[in-house]
Amino acid sequence: MSEINFNIIVSQANIYVSNINRLLKGIKSEVLANLIYFDNKDIIITTNKAIAASDLNVTKKYIKTLNNTNSNNVINSWLPQSK
């Protein structure tokens, strides 16, 4: 993610968590976003449950539609992988 996108999202993270939760409720998901935090220019969204692919798509589409973000720099979402 570009530094410009990162700064935009950092400044209003609490609003974005609320909006993501509203969108997830709209698709009747039981998943809720708890927190957005940042690690080396990556955005990490924690949730109350394991998330499905449809839930990932909702969050990705929301991040891409934010005002003043360059959607070309938003990479695909993925679930954490453990070995």
C-alpha cells in the first residue's frame, strides 16, 4: 500500500471499522471487525471470528472505494497462514 493511502486510512481508522461492520451486517455475516492496525505499511484488520472469502471481498471493496485512495495500490486480502 502506498504511503498516501496508508496516511488516509490511519487518520480515520475508527470510522472505517464502523463502516466495515455495517457492510458485514448488510450481507448477514456474523463476523465483526474489532480493530485496524498497521505494520510496515500493511493494514491489518482483526475480527471476532474466522472470516470467509465473501467477508474478505466486502472489506477489500470498501477499502478500494475510500475517497482519495489509489485503488491500484490496494492488494488482495488474505487469511493468515500458519504451518
